[in-house]
Amino acid sequence: MTTTAPPKGTPERRTAPRPKQQRSGGGYVLTVAMLAVLAYFLLPLFWLLVSSTKTTGDLFSTFGLWFGGEFNLFDNIGRTLTEQDGVFVRWLGNTLLYAVTAAGGGALLAALGGYGFAKYRFKGNRAMFMLVLGALMVPATALAIPTYLVFSEIGLANTPWAIILPSLAHPFGLYLMRIYTESAVPDTMIEAARIDGAGEMRIFFQVTLRLLAPGFATVLLFTLVQTWNNYFLPLIMLNDPDLYPITVGLAQWQAQAAASGGASGDLVPLVVTGALLSILPLIVAFLFLQRYWQTGLAAGSVKQ
């Protein structure tokens, strides 16, 4: 292959070198700040993982952020699962029952309520939604005692319903689903479904709910984490140890270890290992539901 030289007198074209992108001082500050925030969130998890590998003696004699002389993780896990006839497994099952039932039911109710507030116009719509926003300002601990009195009066105290039913009410989830429904569900699609003869419930479950999947997954995870980590409500509602969730059960072990000193000192590694085991389902749930958030972000970046 031959190339022809440019005619004489023609100036050569030279491409100007691209300027090197220099990171400003603000970029370095932001990077350091993000690394500090990352360390702040990951350091407790690292301590929990390291402490779960230690024996009772190593927990109190070695540096907290590094491993001890003996790797005792699997022995601690085995003892945690078999201590007191396997009561930790029962606590884990109770927590799964409370959290999954409350998260699924709470997310569905939030989706129904948010869809109703966003797409239907009825008398008192705005006032009722303002009432929901006001409920966001009330701390859950302030409602624990009145809730216990109500459930005790109707005979549901010290039952799983005393944990599940209050957890179904999620004002923030309702608020989030209303905002998301207004932007994710076009009115023209609902009108087209009505023209085709679909009923309102069929429109919601077969048309709208698919579009609400990212918001639904977000409310589902928020409710799941909130119910999973709930401590004060089960502490008030339940007095049967067989009904305890993990939070109350581990606190009971910690209280036994602190009250009896050396006699129950072996419970301390079990409390730490139990705390480590209790966060694993939440990590799995987060990784599973993350794809729905990514779908929602991608859908929001496309011009309709």
C-alpha cells in the first residue's frame, strides 16, 4: 500500500496534545472524606468479625481490631447454635417470621396506599396525606406503651401478632410510594387499562405493581431492616423467651453474662458471634434487592 505525500507548500496538520487532567485539591479532600466515611461504617463490622473468632480470654486480653492467638470462629458458631437447647435458632426463626411477614405486608399496604393517594382524587385526600406526614414526626418509642395497652386489652399481647401488626404501619413507606407512583405510573396507561375493561384491583396488581417494583423493593428493605432490628417493641410486648427475636434474646444473654460475672463469662463470645450471624440475612436481602434499585435508576435516566 502506497501513500501520497502532501503537495509542497501545504502546512502539516499537527494535533494539539490533550491537556492532562489534574485533580484539584478539592478532589483529594473529597476522596479522603469518602474513605473516612467508608472506614467509619466498615470498622464496626470488621471488629465484629474479628471478635467472633476469639475465645473468652482473647476477647479481654488482645487488641480488639486484630485476631487472637486461636481461631475459634467455627467453635463459637457451633456453641451459639446449640446453647440452651438451640434457643438461638428459635430466636432466628422468630425474627425471620416477624420481619418477613411485616416487611411483605407493610410494603404491600404502602404500595396500595401510595397508589390511592397519587392516582385517585377524593374528598379529604390532602388532609389525610398531611396526617400521614404528621405520623412521621412521632417516634416509635412514644407509641410502644399505648400499643401494648391496646393489644393487652384485646388479648394479643405476648403473641407474634403483637410484633407483626404494629410493624405493618409504615408512614414513611406510604409517603415514598406516593411520590414514586406519581412519577413512575402514567395516567394514560391506567386509562387505557380501564378502556380495555380491567378492574381497579387488576390494574394495580397486573399493570401498576410491575412499574412500582424499585420503590416497592426499597420500602420492603426498609421495613425488613426496621423490624429485624426492633428491640423496644418486642421487649414490651413479649415475656415468653421462646417468642423473643434475636435482639431481645442476645440482650438477655448479655445481661446474664454481666450479672453472673465469671460464671457466665463464656456467653460473651456467643453474644458477639450471634450478632455476626444476625446481620448475614440482611446482607443477603440487600444484595438481592439491589438489582431492583438499579432497574429504577436506569428507567429514570431514559426520556419518556
